Amino acid sequence: MATKIYAALLRGINVGGSRKVPMARLRALLEGLGHGGVRTYLQSGNAVFTADHGDEESLAAELTAALAAEFGFHVDVLVRDAAYLKAVADGCPFPADTLEGRQLHATYFSAPVDAARFTALDQAAFLPEEFRLGDRVLYLYAPDGLGRSELAEALARPALTKGLIATSRNWNTVTKLVELTDA
């Protein structure tokens, strides 16, 4: 198998002082799993690496198990290859180049998501906030940022994300991950 570049997206770490995963230890863990070119971005659980074995799902499972063994708690992990990350950025239905990074977010899902999952949500009630679905991703436009977004809160309800791993990144991080995985 040829070497591919991936990004690991860890969910819910280093938030509010709990579930701490220092980035130096994350890099060492990935290197210990045999991955090369390991780099991390920010403290929120973004790592880029190369692998010559596995696929997105098996690499995520491998890293999830290694994190549990190393830190003693479960961390949900999504792994996405460089081509997918670029396709997400290129497929944004909102004018990303005219918005601030804090206004636009991508929520990555572990599996494809059907629009029917969100039919009970009255999108008009949240305007000017909006969302659109893509390939295993939800694009969220929140003009006042994620922290003040009522739509983001509604989209995070367990009933809507049941059976999925979901982790969000602001647009600055989305584009940085594309840059870091660009070979």
C-alpha cells in the first residue's frame, strides 16, 4: 500500500481542564504506532500523519485504542485522508472566502448523514444561522460564532447525532488541516 497523508480529529479533549491529551504525547503515540510525518495543530486534538497501512476506520480504531491505553479514558477519533479534507473545503456551500473563520464550521461525522435526520428541526427559526449537509460533514454558518449559536446547540442534541461520532472545527482549522495534509 502506498503511503497516504491523514488527519486525526480527536473529539472533546483538553476542554475545561479535563480529558487532557498533551500534543507532545499524542505525537509520540502516533509515532509509536509506526506513523511518520507527525504534526499536531492547536491543543484541541488535530494531528497530521502518514501511514502505509490501514484505512480511515482502522486507523481511527487503532488510535482510539492506543489513547485509551495511554490516558485511561475513551476518546472518539475520526481519521480523514487529505483528499477528503480538501473536498470538504472545496465543497463548502457558504462563501468561506468572505467570512471570518469563527463564523463557519464543519462538523465531521463518522458515517454518511441523511437529511431526514434533521427534518424535525425548524431551520427558519434559527436564521440567519444556517446549515447544509455534505459528504459525512455538516457545514454550519453561525455569524455570531459557535459559542452564541442556538443552531449549533440544537444540532448537537443526542437525538440528532445518535449512533455517530461528530466533531466540529472552525473554518480556520478546516483550511489549516487542508494545508498541512497537502503533499
